[in-house]
Amino acid sequence: MKLLSWNVNGIRAVHKKNLFAPLIEQEKPDVICLQETKALQHESPIDLPDYDEYWNSAQKKGYSGTAIFTKEKPIEAINDFPESITKKYKLTDQYGDPNTEGRVIAIELKKCFVVTVYTPNSKGDLSRIPLRHKNWDPAFLEYMKMLEEKKPVVFCGDLNVAHTEDDLANPKANTNTHGFTREERSGVDAMIEQGFVDTFRLFTQGNGNYSWWSNFANSRARNIGWRIDYWFVSDALKKKVKNSRILPDHMGSDHAPVVLEIDL
């Protein structure tokens, strides 16, 4: 099975550039997970007749949003966190409720759950760090463990954090800036401690491998980037992972697509 994840930074924008359909034709994924769709389903110009579509759009128009396209019809598709999680973690902060921003979709397939997530950005002034560190990250991890009680989990998305110094070009200059704070990085530590595997690091070590670049200072051409887009799997699936890679040369968004190949 091949799965592709991409923060498209606007599904209509990437389609208008004619850079979505060629990617799907090239990679031929079984599952497509998108973040930052910035559209309702009926507003999307994408037509993929071989896939069932599942959308979770933000209440705020033109903002956030996720989608999953899958060739295998799911047993169930679930938007957002379940009520038990939202009650426990009280996700609302001064910016609103991220559980209304279309940030999570889970689909149950025959062999596993596939989840896509667009994690809230902690903001340049770090004003959303408390929500991110104390509420969102533990809520998401608990949800993944809840799903895992039923069957193994494969999750992906823009986690809005570079986990280690190898995951961004300038770690020293960015220490304690948003996307590379101790609090945000500890959220990924917790995922790994709870048995989820960062699949990219099964195949590629060291720095220089990034999935997002600033639009300023010619950052992408100079490869001054961050790896903030991931594929994680339950430890039970670790040996079934065949490949995990970034497609840095595919344009259309400030993020690169990331691909997982797994033998299910």
C-alpha cells in the first residue's frame, strides 16, 4: 500500500497551478491525505473517480481543513476528536476551538486506521504553546492510543514541529522559536515513547531532508528548510514499512509531499 500526505496550502490554489493531478498520476497512491485544504468539499475542483473522498473543513471559510481520498472504502470515517477527548482536554483557547477547524480525520480500513492531522501552529509569539503542549498534543496522542486498542494506526500530517536538530537547517538560530521549542518537541518525544515510529528515520539519517521552506530569501532553492511533515506507524507495523520519503522537488505548495509504502 502506498500512502501520500501533503499540506497543499489551499487545494484550489494547487489545482490552479496544475500541480495536483500530475503528482497523483506519478505516485499512484492508494490513500491521499491532505492538510490545509482551505475549502469545503463542494468548492474543490479535484475530481478523482477512483477514490472515495472524506473531508473535514473548518467552520471558518478558507482556513485550515483536511481531507482523505482512499481507493479502499473505509469501514468508518471519523472527523475531529471524540467527545470524551474534547471534554478531558478542554481544547478552547483565546483563538477558539481547534476541534472546529477541520484538523483531524480518521478512517478505519481493514488492516489499520489511517489518520491525517493538521496540528495547530503555536504562533510566532508562542501564544498558542499552552494549548499545543498541555491540551492538543496529549489529546491527539491519547486518541491515537484509543484507536490502536482496536487495530494498528498509521498517522500523518503537518505536525508544525521539527523534532530534532537534524530536522531543520538552522537549529541553533531557531532554538525556542515556534516550531522548535522544547514543549513542541516533547510532543513528538511522547509519541515515540508510546510506541509510534517516525518512518522517515527508518531509512534516512542526518540533516538536509526537509518538507517545508519559508517563502522568503529563496529558502527552498537554498534548502534552508524544516521537516515538519511526517508518517508515523504503530510499532506493530514497523517491520512492514518498505519506504518513507519526502518529494522535495514537487512544487505547488510551501510543503513537499511525503510518501509511505507499507506491506499490509
